[in-house]
Amino acid sequence: MENFHSFFFPFMFVGMWIAITFFLSLIGGWSALADRYRSDCNFVNNWKGWQTGAVGFVHYRSSLWVATTPRGLCLKTGPLFFFRLFHPPLCIPWADIETVDESNILWIRMNNFRVRNPNVKISVHADSVAAGRDFFADKLIKR
């Protein structure tokens, strides 16, 4: 019986990983965003890696890559392929971002991007998008 469990554990682990990444993508809103904003992101050269943030209410701790370009806010997960399952790269045009507000979680400053359609909130560290602040300054809500 012990050999049976030892043999099937890797398959069970992989199956659970696939199921969990699928459901996180679905319930957090990444899959809905991907339906509209999937991108190969080949034009992006200023990625800030290992960022922490959230899409919807799903948190991505040190597994987001974030970039701001004249085209929009770009996101991808990584660094390895198994973090990218059901999470294709995204580029959300600035025109489709309704508002941006700032918040603080303890001592960490966050920028919260509200996408129009689908209605999803994306939160990232303010430092990770600081270089592109000019692109979304007109949408910024000061509190």
C-alpha cells in the first residue's frame, strides 16, 4: 500500500496544482481579463519582476511581472511555466482602465487599477508602476 501512495503522489500533486491554478484564474478574474486582453507582450522591455499584487481577491505573492507602456498596463505571472498555467500575459489598454487609486497596506503603498469590462480590480505595489505614472495620472483618484 505504501508503494501505491508513493507512486501516485506526484500525479495527485500535479492534478491538484492544475486544478488550483485553474480555479484561482477563474474566481480572481484573470481568465475574464485574458478573454479580452491576452497579449504576447513582445513589445514590453521594462518588466518589474517578483512583484506582489492581486487580481480580484486572489493574491500573487512575488509571482507577478508588471510593466507600464504607452499601450497599457501589462501583467504576467512567472517565473516558471507552472505559475503561468491558465494565466496568459495581459496588456490592458489605458482607455479600458476606469480609475486608479492609491492605498496603503501597513507601510506598503499600492496602486489599485479598476478595469471597466470585465469589472476587475488589479492591485500592485506603487513602486512597480512608478515609471509609467504619466500614462495613468489622469485616472488617479487622490484620497
